[in-house]
Amino acid sequence: MEWMTIFYMLFFCSSTALTAAPHKAAKYLQLLKSINELEIRVKDKGVELLHTPENPVDECLFTAVTCFQNGTLKLQPNNSQENSTFTKAIKNLRRLIVRDSGKCESSCESYEKKTPKMFLKSFAKLIQKV
């Protein structure tokens, strides 16, 4: 009887661990898809340059993600016909949550400013790293 209980507990724990990983991977794939949609639809000329974190160290991932999320609010669609798809993709990116390590010394303003398309490419690199 004890062996059956232990077997069921091990089975439950392993199945929970196996289902958590694909869900997280699917979430990040959805975020990358949203970034790709924005890259196609974003206005890149005559707009504000954005602080773009590139290759942040692990302690600064929270700060980098926050910079990207704040920067996405400044992005503009190429034309008004793409506004609903554009807004949906922005909302999707705002849901990303990264745990704060609390050890980062840099701020958003310390990163170089780049065009919206370069900003989104760097954001995609960060998502792949996370």
C-alpha cells in the first residue's frame, strides 16, 4: 500500500513538472510572435528613438524587461488600419513578468537610444534569452 502511495505521488509530481515547461515555452513563443507582428506594423521614421537594452546581465533582466515594456507604449503603428492588431500585440507584451533580482545598477536611461525596429529586435533577443 505504501508503494502505491509513493508511486502516485511521484507520478503526480513528474506530470506537473512536465506540463509546466511547455506552457512557459508557449507563452514565450506567443510573445515572440507579438514582437514580430509589431516589427511589421511599427512606424520607424519620424518617431522618437527608444532606450534599448542590449545583452543585459542576468541581474538586470527585470530592468531591461521594464524598459522594453515602457518603450512599447511609445511605439506607433504605420497606419490607422493596423491599430487594433497593433494594440493587441502591445497588450500581449505588457503581460511579461520577470522576477526582480534587486541587484541591477543600471536604469533605462543608461541604454543607447535606437529606432523602433531595432528596439523590437533587441526585445526579441531578450525574450529568447529569458
